Amino acid sequence: MKVITKQIKVEIPADSGMKDITSLVAELLENTGLQDGSVNIFVPGATGSISTVEYEPGLKEDVPEALERLAPPDLDYKHHRTWNDDNGRSHVRATIMGPGTIIPFVDEKLELGTWQNIVAINHDTRRRKRRIVVQFMGL
């Protein structure tokens, strides 16, 4: 088994903004020389997430709106008092969604569904440049 670690850097809008990184991950995979295995995609930081979604205009609005209902901005987050900031909801949303995902690949192709895209999500209250670790494991 071989392990190859790469990085992607993207800028993502605030408040659960999403960036489609599917083609970036697929391009990295093509350059590994690996045929079969899995890729671990992870965003360092406490206010980011990696997930999959049908990346279309409706869901680009629906997902952040659903997260607004789960962790709205107007709650009294204890995190705000701890650090004197405004992103308690960002941490809660990132915790709910998680920082990464694992996707298998076969014959140098990601095993994604027809409408499934890999997205990086920035839950912070400001636009962020995110570094994403992409680690391929396989043969």
C-alpha cells in the first residue's frame, strides 16, 4: 500500500458557504499513479467541514439555511463569552458536520454517485482561505 498526501487551498464564503472541490480531488488522484484505494479529505480548523452534496443552486442555499435552523446566530453561545467573539454557531455547525470524509476510488476514478460532489464548507462568520489535506491510500 502506498500513501500520498497532497493539499488544496480554496477561499470559501462565510456562514456555511460551500466550494465544490470534486474536480480538484479527481485531478490530484490522476497524478498519484494509484489505481484502487481510498482518499481521506480533511479540513484542519474548528469551523470547517468536508461533505458531499448535489452541488446545485437550490442545495447551495438549502444546506446553509438548514444549518441556520440547527445553530442560529442569535443564541447565547458560551463560546462568545469565553473568547469574546461571534462564531459559537460556526463551531457547533462544524461539529455536527465533521471535518472530513473518506471516498473510495477504483480504476483511478472516485466512486461518487451521479449527482454527488465533494464540498468544503466554511462555517465561520467571515470568508476564509482553507487548507484541505487530501491523503490517498492504495495500490
